[in-house]
Amino acid sequence: QAIPRRLEELAKMPYTRFVEVGRVVLINYGPDAGKIAVIVDVVDGNKCLIDGPTTGVARQVIPYKRLALTDLMVEFEKGSHSKTIEGAMTASDVISKWEATSWAKKLKAKKTRASLNDFDRFKVMVARKQKAKMVADKMASM
């Protein structure tokens, strides 16, 4: 009985994010870094054609190493026009789904933190110290 169960475990795919038409990707390098787009066509083992009509990403061929695959998918035909992709992205509400992910929230927090000036960083430090004191006082009273 151990053999069939082992075969069943091996048959399960460990990965769920594949390079496929309709996969939403995050561009992690280049002028469009930080924006999301959709795979329109697979060129070869190293590159794909992407388009992001709702996010301001021009239709372009880009290597996979400049992309990060997300869990989101959009339904449309291979090689579709930008108008079709825009409609599909709007219909499936990709932007709001992306912004609801913890990945997008972390990127936004990182960007916000990087944009703080010296006084803002000081205010964050003071707030953290106040919070730590409140927690310490509460723990001491327990």
C-alpha cells in the first residue's frame, strides 16, 4: 500500500504558478519595475510577450528573469489585442485583487517607508517607543 500512496504524492505538482497565457506577472526590473502586466504569448524558453494596458506597461517582449509570476490569471486568447486584454483585466478586476494581496501590501509599505523624510522616521521611532511602553506596562500589570 505504501507504493501507490508514494506514487500519488509524486504525481501532485508542487508548483501552481506556470508561465502561460493570461498569467498576471510583476515586473521586477527595468523602467516598468513594480508594475503588473499579463503574459500574452510565450516566445521561447527565455522570453514572453507581455502587455499591461490598464497599468501603463507597453506591449513588449521581456525575459522571464525580469518577471515574477503571481497567482492571478486572466482569461483571453493567445496573442489578443490590447483592447481585448484591457476588457478582460477590467472584467476580472485584476488591479483590486492584486492590491488585496499581501505581496502588493508589502511592496506598498516598502515604498512608503522609503519615501519618509528624517522627521517622519523620527515620528515612527517615537510611536514605536510609545507602543513598546504600553505593551510593557500592560504585561507588568498582568
